[in-house]
Amino acid sequence: MMKCVSCKDEYGAVDAGTCRECYEEASETEEELKLEIEELKAKVNFLRFWAPLDSRPHHYHRSTTPCFTDVLLVAFDQDSGKPIANSVPVPANKAVLASRSPVFRAMLETEMEESLSGTIKLSDVSYDALRAFVNYLYTAEACLDDEMACDLLVLGDKYEVKHLKSYCEKFLISKLNWETSLMSYSFAHRHNANNLLEAALSLILDNMDQLSKREEYMELLEKDPRLLVEIYEAYLSKQVNTAAAAGGGHDDKKKKVCG
Amino acid sequence: MMKCVSCKDEYGAVDAGTCRECYEEASETEEELKLEIEELKAKVNFLRFWAPLDSRPHHYHRSTTPCFTDVLLVAFDQDSGKPIANSVPVPANKAVLASRSPVFRAMLETEMEESLSGTIKLSDVSYDALRAFVNYLYTAEACLDDEMACDLLVLGDKYEVKHLKSYCEKFLISKLNWETSLMSYSFAHRHNANNLLEAALSLILDNMDQLSKREEYMELLEKDPRLLVEIYEAYLSKQVNTAAAAGGGHDDKKKKVCG
């Protein structure tokens, strides 16, 4: 019996882990990784901007100072042609917008309406989502719930802010379940969220027997039947692959028996 | 004998490290830390700006685009009252400068000369150091040699860019040796670099017998004798502490013998 230097329990040959040298090396590696994390966190803090509308209490002294903003973002109602109710323009810096989003860069660098007027109109976005979006561009931080994650994913896709999009995708994947998988699949399809799409599809393929019983199935059949076709295609392709793998396995077995 | 799951060598009880469970836990932790590092690196990349003067080849497409800069930094010769030779103004964004440095913020937010003229004059700085300084404010990156580390530490201290200062200090501490320790000590003193100061002092205290033989010693005696006094004071205080510790140890020993 030997004594584990970590948990102090005794162990036998079956439960053997590492020798002392490897243990010490691993501990050193862990320390180094932790140090690297500390340094990266400090870097993130240094590079992070306070956002123009940041109202977190501990950032109070920052939010009250001007930020040399040179552009306004307005949540716009496409139907009425007016800013949406209870919203005010969100101030921002062209340099920040252009640095984070190729779409904003193109808008601002060319002599487009946005660059001339100093105002960027965003349609189909709530005032809260717009504020959270701008805040993310400055800080790489957002407080997500299901709705906000969807709203920000849409904006991340539209304005090509990959980092935000992948952040929201990770959140939505972590919340995926069978109940929501079909709507998530359709949502991911609309907004080019491939990771979410795959995760949702995989969940759907595991529950094919219940698929057509779902309410959303009828909705999709009405609105976007091609999506359902894609699901069935994926199911078929998975079945063919599984059969091929099983067949291959069978062949191997046969060979062994014959050999 | 047991077999180490990491290096595959056999080991006996004396060289025992961990049991398998602890080994697996440690491996998981390592994976998680690596994942966190990847995420933080992505965040750093997202938050990093391209600097207005960035000329790295793979950032070419970025450096050629305008950056909505609204302020100019000029390396200035205090004696002649003119920009230093072969230098051009370095464009920057007020928002970035104010976000990274409380000194710049104060300059730009109040109705000072800098804020009115849109030009900030920096004296006692080379053109290269100024460019590197601005680049660091945008990217948290700098290519250091001894001279550049000193130049940037001075700027980091003057403009209160703590992250840059500590970055340069770390570099200079890693390069410390007995030959340079006295000048480093004096330099650290001038620019409030406490970590570098302590590291240099510790090296000096380990070589007190050779201290007064050094050329720089005579220079310091001439220019700033108080620094030498501080070194002697630290030496004395260390001696007293060592004696006290030895005395305490001696007492313990006596007690043990008596007991």
C-alpha cells in the first residue's frame, strides 16, 4: 500500500496514479496555469472600457465622466419610422464600434448615412438589448437570460461580432432541452448559429419518435417545412452511418471468427 | 512496485505520488484551467484595439483604415520647445487614452491646453518609445529590450498606467544582475517602481562587501547619497533581524537542552 500525497489515503496497485516526480511536475504546471490566468485577467481588465451607459454601482465614478463619444445608436421601430418608446439614444465611440464589428466599420468608414449623421439606427431590437449590446462591445461582459441571449445572438450575427455570438451560443447550448430544441433549431438556423444548431439537432435526433407530436412541429411545417426536411435528412444519414458502422463491426467480427 | 500512469515508469513507496482518483481530478483541473486560458485569450483579442500606428504585417488591412482618432501625441524637446527630430505626431483616441490613464483623463476632461488644442505634448520621450507607449494602450502588447522597458516604465509611472508599469518591472526584474543592480535600484527609486526596488536591493544586500568598489557607487555618492544611506540602513536592519532570529533559535536550543 502507498499513501497518496494529495488525499492522504492509502492505495494499492490497481488504484495507482502517478509517481512523486510526475505529481510535482503536474502541481507546477497547475501553478503556472493559474499564474497565466491571473495575468490574462489583469490584461482583460486593462483592455476593458467602461461603457458610456455603464451604471454598475462600483463603476459610478466612471459612468459620470464624459467618454468623448462621437456617435449615437438608436433603437428604431421599422414600422413607425420612429425611435421605440421609452428609449434614448445610446452614445458610443466610432473607434470602438469599428474595432469590434466589421459591419459598423463599413458603415462608419464610408460616406454612408450613418457616418454623415453620426447616428446609427438599429431596427428590431429592444432598448435593453441595445444597451447590453453596446456594453458588451466595451467590456466583453453581459448578464444573460434566455431572452437576452437570443437578442444578443441576433445582434452578434447581424453586426458580425463573433465573440458575442459565440458567448450567447454557449449560454443557449447550456440551457438546451428537449422542450425547446425544435425552436432553438429553427432560431439557430435563422441566425447562422452553427454550434447551437448542431447541439439542438443532436437532441432532436435522440427523440425522433416524439418529434411530430410537438406543437412547434406543426408550426414549422406551416412556416418553414424545409427545416423539417433537413432534420429527416440528418436522421436518415445518421441511420445509414450507424448501419455502416455496425456492418463494419460485423465484418471485423466475421474476419476474426474466420481467422 | 507500481506503474505511474503519466510517465509509465515503475515506482516504489518512497516515490509515491497520487492515487488514480487524485490524478484524474488533477488532470480535469488542468483541462479546465487550459479552457479558461483559451477563453481569456479570446477575450483579450476581442478587447484589443488595433493601434493607429500598428504596422505589423498581418494587421496591414487594419492599419490602413482610419480609426476616428481625435487627438495627437507629440514627442517634444523641452529645451528647444519643438517636436523632436524625425518624429511625427502619433494619432490616438481620447476615449482610449482617458480609459487607460487617469492622467490623460484629467488632461482631456478639463479645459486644459491639451483638450482645447487636441494635441498632447510629451517631453523626455523618444519617438520610438512614444509609438510603443500608444501601441500598448491599445493592445496591452510591447516588444521590450532593456532600454524600451525603462522608457515605458517611466511613461507608465508618469501617466499612471499601472498595467504597463508592472509589465516593464517584471521584465527588468527578470534581467537583474549584480552588475546592474545599483543603477536599477536608483532608477526604480526615481520612478516609484517598488517591486524592482526590492529585487535590486535584495541583490545589493547579498553583495555588500563589493558595494563601495563599484563605479556607480561613487556616482551615487555624488548625485544622490541618500540612496546609499537607505541601502546601509536596510543592511543594518537585516543584520539586526538575522541576529534576533539566530538569538531566538539559540534560545530555543538552550530551552531544549535545559528541558
